[in-house]
Amino acid sequence: MENPAAQTKKMGLFMATGIVVVNMVGTGIFLLPASMASIGSISLYGWIVATIGATGIGLVYAFLGASMPKAGGPYAYARDALGPFLGFQTNYVYWTANLVGNVAMAATITGYFVGLFPAFRGAEIAFTIFVIWVATLLNIAGPRCVGFSAAWATVIAMVPLGFVAFGGWYWFDGAMFAQGWNPHHDSNWAAISASVPFALWAYMGVESAAVDSNVIKNPRRNVPLATVLGLIISSVLYIASCTVLMGILPLDDLAKSSAPFTDATLKMVGPVGAIIMGVCAVLKGGASLVGWTLTISETAAAAARDGLFPKIYGKADRRGVPVWNFLISGLLMSGIVVATASPSLTQQFNEVIDMAVILVVLPYLYSAVAFINGEFTRKPSLWQKTLAVAVMAVATIYCLWVVFGSDAKLVRSAMLLLFISVPLYPFFQKGMRGKRAAKAASGG
């Protein structure tokens, strides 16, 4: 039985929902409207498709969290349903993709901060590393500290974001929205398919509660509730904000903007509102970085405990916090910041981020298989079986559509990165064999 004192240090429903929202609605919300504007207002259909697909993925994790919550989320589900190699591959892909994504998030925070305080211009690298270590130290302080900071930062930041997403309709120009409907005259299919990968980036994080179930109170209840609530809040905010901004700013201006929310707020209420929005971006981005730092540590710790990742990632202090896990991740992220300081490396880094988005569909697909396997094992009724197949079908089709709509060169590069996991596996497999031998020797 778990120590009651340890339970009090875990996150409740409010904090768990905050983690899901803060991970989904990360720094991406401040740049995504510009990305969608490059396709046109027709990307609204892409949002509808993406929301249906993300709902399928969200329901997969909600059902898995309710029936069999496991520390590590996608990694643990792939390991149990498909074996140790695909479990290892899932952790490799998920951890790598999100570690790189965290660095991009920290860089975005720095960009907004320097925009607010130009005196820091020239010290961007140092400030980005500082941001990474603030997030690292907050995680070392414990999961409740993470949950508290993520939940309340999200609540505070949602006020100006919500003002634009919902109050912005007062300034909405329907003619401007219609004029930018399909500027490149692509077919509806091509335009929608092009917008779906952008939307997957927005919905990455729907699995956060499942990954973090080890630090959430009553996970069978709170993981599915946090997943569904976080998905609803994030979907409404994303769709409303991206749509309204296309009727406030001319499409060409929006597509070129490096701070679309700030530009829209400037037009709506003037300079003071733009400053508030900039502060909101820093606060919201910081909370997202803290939340994602926890999430990647949990999948790495779960794999390490199984012998499929360096064992130091699974070592925890007396509070159950994997301190070394956080410290090593902080060092790696700091190293990536320094290594990508030159323009040529930065370009390569951006390509790796794009590949990471494609790779994340793999853990989602494996989790969908684990879900349907678990549902059928319990011998469901006909309607339960039909619902399970429908959820799996929606999640699977969405993941495949994301790959289809992505650039062919990126997909090829992503597959190359994925194949690297094959020769790496034998080195980590030794750790798992050692774990099994020790368990057999002890009679476990």
C-alpha cells in the first residue's frame, strides 16, 4: 500500500487538468495562428478534422487511464501490449522529440521576453539556459510545485488569451476572413491535409495525465477526467483564437507575424494590451516548459525502472522525485541551446523539431493498439466493442493523415531517426535482462 504522506504530495484533478492544458496550449498557441494563416481561413476545416482526431487519441488515454493507469503512459502501454522493443522505441521517440521541443519552447519564451525588455538583447543564449534551469528546479521541488505553478499560471494567462479568443469577435471582419479563405487556390483536400500536421502540434500533450499518472492522486478517476477536460478547454481556445485572428488581421500580415496575439491586441486595445499579452506569453510558456519537463521525466523514469533506459533516470530521492533525471535533462537541454547557437545548426534544429512532430504519432498508434487489446481482453458487450473500434479507428486514421499531410523529405528524415532505435536496442536490452535475472533470483 502506498504511503499516505506520498499521496498528499501528488496532484489532484485541478492540477492534473492544468498540466494537460498547459502542455497542450504551450507556446505554440502564440505562433500557430500565423502558421495556419499561411494556408488560409480554410484551415478552419483542418481544425475540425484535427479536433475529431485528437478526441479519438484523448479518449484512448482516458479509457486507458481509467482501466489501467501506468507510470510512463505511452511507453508503458506499448511495452505491455507490444513487447519490450516497441516499448523502448516509444520511450526513445517520445523522450527525444519532447526534449528537443522543450528547448524550442525555452527559446520562444526568450524571444517574447527580449521583446518586452530589449536590454536583454544579446544575452538570449544565457537567458534561455536560465529559463531551462528554473523549470528544472521547480520540478526538483516536487510534483505539487509543478502542478501548482502550471495550473495557476494557466488560469492567469487564460484571461488575456480568452479576451482575444472570445472578446475579439467584436473586432472581427467577416469580409476579411472570407477574402483569405483559400489564397493559394489549393483543393479543399490539399489545404485541409496541409493544416492537419500543424494541428497535431497543437494537440500534443493530450496524453500528459496518462504519462504523469504516477504523481496524480486517484489516477483511475483523475487521469481520464483531466484528459477530457484538458482536451475540451484546449480545443475551444485554439479554434476560437485562430479563427477570430483571421478576421482581425489581414491574412498576409498574420502569416508574417512573429507575435500574432500581440499584434491583434495592439489593434484591439492599444499598446498596454500588447504588453500584457507579451507578459502572458512569457508566463504561459514558462508554465508549459515546467509541465513538459515533468512529463518527459516520467516516461524516462518508467523505462529506466524496466532496464530500458539508463538506470540513473529511475533513481528517486526519499520524496520519490527523480532528481538526477531532471538534472541530466537540464544539462542536455542547455547543451542543445549552446550547440544550436549558429544559424546553420539552428536551421537543422528546426528540422529536427518538425521531424519530432511526425514521430510522436508512433506512440499514439501504439497506445491505440494497447487500448483495443485491453478492451477486447475484458470481453466487452457489442456496443462497448463497437465504441472501442470506432475510437481506435478515429485515432489511427488521424495519425496516418498527419504523416500523409507532412512534407515527404521530413517524413523520410523522421523514419531515419526512428530506425536509429533498432541498433540502440541491444545495449538497453542488457539492462532489462539484468532486471529479469535479479527478479528471478529473488523469487519474484
